[in-house]
Amino acid sequence: MIRFLKSTAFKIFAVIAAALLAGSVFAVLSRSGSSPLTSAVSFVFGPLSRLSSSVAAEFSKIPVSFKSSSTLAKQVTELEEQVDSLRQQLVDYEQLRYKNEFYQQFLGIKEEHSDYVFAEAAVIGRDAANNLGSFTLNKGSLNDISVNDPVICGEYLVGVVASVTPTQCTVNTVLNPKVNVSAYEVRTRDLGFVTSTVALANEGHCHMPGLSSSTAVTAGGIVCTSGVGGIFPRDLIIGSIVDVVDGTVDISASAIIEPGIDLSEITDVFIITSFDGQAESNG
């Protein structure tokens, strides 16, 4: 008998009996109708069950949607297409806005100079190593473009057509020493001509040499075309004076001029193919 009481089987039986007894006592005290075994199991595993229910409830609040990789890939593709479409719409808008501003300038000049005949052109070639600012346009003799036709951007003189093919032309800007423009200074009405040198062109400047040493021309003055010679119409703005220096070979003075428009940033221009007073032959 003593050996049985000390055996492992008896110990296991005693533990189970104690658990059932505790469950019975708990059921009686709580006046529940549950069986002793059910009460005991609930007592032991109840907290764990409540914990797992709480965790499940929290996870149910998270809006997780499990989708196949093919579905996600399709959605990514659709979003990329929407982004591309919006990007293209933005490009179209910017181009329309630029064109609108460009043609507003054209209309303003046309209203002031009804005798001007224009040809719109776009820059299609530029030599980055050429500091003289020459570039190629997409219009040529098929568009009535001729050598010596003036090229403008808004109210500013850009340069002159130097060579022409049926579909293209090359423009020399006012920074090119080959270009000579009859001009005057607006305030003093001093007359002269505007040209450049390689050294000045490297600095982005041209100049108006041959002024009297006692000239009243000063920095800040505006220089415009005078119309003399029939190559350029009168009153196109060439640029503003940034300095007046003494001549290097005589007692004259020279006005250093900064073009009125950044010639390196030009993308679209107008070529004046005809105007009142234009020389009959453009060479």
C-alpha cells in the first residue's frame, strides 16, 4: 500500500483529483452551472483565451489587403501610366504658356510696325565652343529668308542672317565682329555703330566705338538701331551701356554694351523678311 502511495501513477492521480476538487469549489463559490472539469479548464486557460481574442481584435482593425503579385504589378503599371500622362500634360501646358508669351510679343511689335513681315523660326543648332553666339534656325529660302534679314526676339535685336539654304539659315549675333549695326543712344541721340571684338564677345559684350571724348553717354543708357543703311529697321533695342571707356588708338570713347537679351538662352526668334526702308538687295 505504501509502495502504491509513493508511485508515480498515484501522484498523477492526486494532481488530477486536486485540480477537479479546486474546480468544483470554484464552481460552487461562483454559483455557475459549469461542471468541475469545465470550470477548472476555464480557470486555467481563460486568461490565455482572452489575450488571444484581444490580439485578434487589434489585428482586425488594420486594413491589410493581401493581393497577388500580378495584381500589384498591374496597379503599379497603371499608376506609372497616370504619372506619365500628367507629366506630358504639364509639358504641353508649359509649351502653350511659352508660345502664348512669345506671340504676345509678336503682336505688340506688329501693332507698332505694321510694315514688318515676319517668319517665325526655332534654334536647331548652336556651337557651344563659339563665343560669338552664332546659331542655326529651321527656316530658309523656301520661307523667303534672305542673307542680311534682321533677326529679333521681342523688341530686341538678336543679329542678322549670314547664310541661307532652302530649309535652314545661320545667324550671326551682335556679338560677332562681322556684324555692324548703325545705332544711336536714346538719351543723348549720339550716333554711331555697334560691333564687337573677340575679347568683348568672350565677356558677352559688344561696343559702340568712335564716340566723342566729351560724349554725354553714360552707363545705363539704351542703344537702339538707327535704320541707316537699310539692313535693320529703326528703334530695335540692341542693349544697355555698362561702361564708357577711352579709345585705345585715338581720343575717342567707346561705350561697352550688354545685349538686351541673353543670346545663349534664345530658342525661338522672328526673322524680319520685309520692312519699309529695307535695302532692295540683301547681298
